[in-house]
Amino acid sequence: MNKTYIIICGIALMLFSSFKTNMECEYAGSNIGFAKTQTELAIAKDDINKARYHAYKALNAIVKSKNQLAICGCEYAGIEMEEGLRNLKLATKATSLSAAKVLLERSLQNTLDGLESLESHELHQSKYDNEVLVLNTLKSKSKAILLKEEGVNTLNDKIDLSLKKYEQSLKLVVESTDCKAAKAFAQNIFDHCEKELLKPDLSKGKKYYNLRTKEITADALLRIPDCL
């Protein structure tokens, strides 16, 4: 009787944890969706102060989603939203509307990718694997290892795809912005990646993201001529 009670309680606890995780994913999606709308409004504005106003609203929504994403366990969405948050912060500090819009457009792309990742969350590693509901057999263990490896590969592929868009945006900044401003912009991103890579508790996904971003930015810095 006691053994049966313990098993039932264990299953109930796991189901509750799964329910809580799904709810946090929904809350995160709602906040990120609001950030998307506000970022789009910021991009549409022709006044830098109005653009900043909506950028701040988007920024606050992303900050609210951080803990929700941590519980949800969607690592790729977390990576995208951290980068989106950083771009929004830079956009609020930009001194010209054109520079702010480049950063806002980058943040919008991060937000769209984050939402897409949440919608297909079952395709990559979750904080609470479905395998906890499967009997602990050799077959299920092998399946769990296989799913984990596929999840990592999917994550890296998504990061590579996202960074192609970043590479294009960075190229546009280098080609169309004042030399000193472009160099400072790229150097800021490069330095940020270096600092992130020094963190001992960085996840594999974040390590890969920052390493690839650093490499792309280093190439861009080499293409910027010496500023007079």
C-alpha cells in the first residue's frame, strides 16, 4: 500500500512539474510576443524619443521573460532573448535614429527566432525530459542519449542560421556607417563575447553562440579600414 502511494505521488509530482513548465513557456511566449509588438512600433517611429519609448517597453517585457524561460528550459530561446535584450539596450543609447533602427531590427529578429524556438520547443532539449515518464530500461536510456545528441545538433544549426542574419546586419553597418562608429559598434560586440566566454558556468549553447559571434565580428573588424 505504501509503495503504491509513493509511486502515485511521484507520478503526480512529475506531472505537476511538467504542467508548471508548460505554463512558464506560455507566460514567456506572451511576454516575448509583447516585446515583438513594441519593437515593431519602435522601428515604425520617425522620432528617436518615441522609438526609445517603445524600445524600453520591449526591453522590460524581455526582462520579465528571463525567469520564465529558465523554468521552461528552452535554451535556444533564452540565447536569442539575451541577445535581443542587449540589442534593445544599445538601441536606447543610440544617438541617431538610423543607428537605433539597425539595432531594433536585430532585436526584432532575435525575438522572432525566440518565438519560433518556443513554438517548436519539443524539437530540442528540455529541462524536464519526457523520458522521466518512461520505465528505466536500457532501451529508454539509449533513446534519451540519442535525443540529447539530436537536440544539441538542432540547437547549433539554429544558432548558425540566426548568426547568418547577424553577419548580414553587421556587414550593412560596416559598409554604411561612419568608420569610427562602425569600429566601436563591432568592437563592443567582440568584447562582450570575450567576457561571456570567460564565464565558467556558460552552457554549451551559449558557448557556441558567443564563439561563433566573436569569430564573425573579428572578420568584420578586419574589413574595417584604419579610421583617420
